[in-house]
Amino acid sequence: MLQSFLLVFLSLLPIVNPPGSALLFLAITRRGSRQLRAVLARQIAFYAFLIMIVALFVGAFVLQLFGISVPVLRVAGGLVLALSGWRALDAPRQQGEGAQADGAGAERELEDMAFYPLTMPLTAGPGTVAVAIAVGTGGSGDQGMSAAAVASAMLGGLIAVLGIATLVYLCYRFADRIEDALGERGSDALGRLFAFILICIGIQILWIGFAELWGTLPPR
């Protein structure tokens, strides 16, 4: 169980990267209130937990069922991530009465973004899914394991995913402390900087997927 926990936790943690993703989350949701961010943090952590669990235990079967390859998943996720970053980068700065008047509409829009794109692909994107599938299929390849050992390994993986989801919640929940420290102008500048980084990450994921797809083309 401990070995499975360490394998899953240490494999997924650098990919999910809760502290770094929290800054991107703050960049996209800077128009929302602190209460809304708390609700979104809880929803995103729950959705990310479900995505990682499904990818870890049945991800390969699901992709095979729908005929989706991991490179295609990367291309689609990269496109979505880049578009989300562009929306955050190009969003007008709201201030004064205009921000209050548009606040309700902005918060409704952010509520609809809890799963897409804040969870998928921002938090648990194609890279997370690919790593979870690789770890899951690799861990299930040992035919010599007893039923008790398999159950212990699955429990270790479950605890690891739960731990990462908890870190996601904590980092996202308290990401607005950065905004308090930097002030309105500083947080706006930081938000647009990380929105640009989000675009770069999306294009990088898209390029990796495209390169993998290009390598599968038959030679002329």
C-alpha cells in the first residue's frame, strides 16, 4: 500500500502542481468574490479527484472504448487551455461601479467554468490523465499479486489521489491571499502574466500531442 501510495502521489503531484495551478486559477477567477472562489475550489478538487480516480483505474479502457488516443487528448486539452488563457489575458480590467454592475454576470459565468476549463484541462488535464493511465496500467501488470496485495495497492492509490485533491483544494482556496498581499493593480498584473503562461502551457501540450500524432503517420 505504501509503495502504491508513493508511486501514484509522486507521479501525479508534479503534473497537477497545485501551487502553480492555483496562481492560474486566480488569474482566471480574479473577477469573482472570495466566497465564489471557495466554492469553486471545493468543486474543482472533487472533480479532479474523480478524473484522477477514473484515469488511474479504468482510464485506458475508457479511451479505448471511445477510440481516443492520448495524443488526441493532448491536442484537445492544449487548445482548450490556450483559449482559456487568452480569455483571461484579454479580459477587461473591471473597477468601480462597472465591476459591481457586471459582478453578478461574471460570477455566474465563473460558476459554469468549474469543470471546464478550471478542472479539465487546467487542474487535471491531458498530462495528468496520461500519467494516471500509465501508472494504473503499469501497476496492474503484475499477475503474481494476491487479491489482498491488489486491494492494498488500490487503497494506496486511492489515498494518494485523495491527498492530491486535498492539496488542490487548499491551494485554490487560499490563492486569494496573494491578491491581498499584492493589491488590486499588482494582482491584475500577476493575473495577466500567469494567463500568458497558461497560453504557453496550452500550446506546449498541443505541440507535444501534434508531434506524437505526426510520428504515427505512415511514410510515403
